[in-house]
Amino acid sequence: MKVARFQKIPNVENETMIPVLTSKRASELAVSEVAGLLQADLQNGLNKSEVSHRRAFHGWNEFDISEDEPLWKKYISQFKNPLIMLLLASAVISILMRQFDDAVSITVAIV
């Protein structure tokens, strides 16, 4: 049986400890066990002062979603791959040789 390993941070307000549980470890435990380890009540949640204290330490419960490069740029960047360039050249040569079925097959494989 694995023992729950988590870091505890002192709560200055009332000198209790705030547990930190990794998401991997939390996913391995039952809901009631996670609630117990995190000192949370499944019915009532945390009181406002505890929420404020934990939020001050851990931050807001939100994801940082940054805008990556646009999807079309990702699509175009795949053509920098030498294998893709080789396939494109093969498709062009197939068109020049009037082997349209091969050209279509190669193009479909690229796209």
C-alpha cells in the first residue's frame, strides 16, 4: 500500500498545516481520502478565511491559457519537414508524368 506523500505548509492564521497533494497522487485515491488529506468538507467546502488563505498561498484555481501560434501557422510549418518536401516533389513529378492517381494519393497522404 502506498503512503500519501504531500508537503505541508504552515497556516500562520491558526497554526494548522495546509496540505499540498499532487494531482497524480490525488487521482489514485478515493474522493473521501483526498478530502480528508486536504482537510476539506465534501458537503460544505472550505470557509471563507480558509479559502482566502489557501488562495494566497496556491493562487487562483485556473489554467494559464496563452495564445500559441495560430492553427494555420502550425499547418504551414509542417511543410518545413524534409520528408514532406520529398512527398510534395513526388506529387509534382507524378503530375508532370500524368500519373494523376499517384499525385492524388501522395497529396492526400500529406494533407
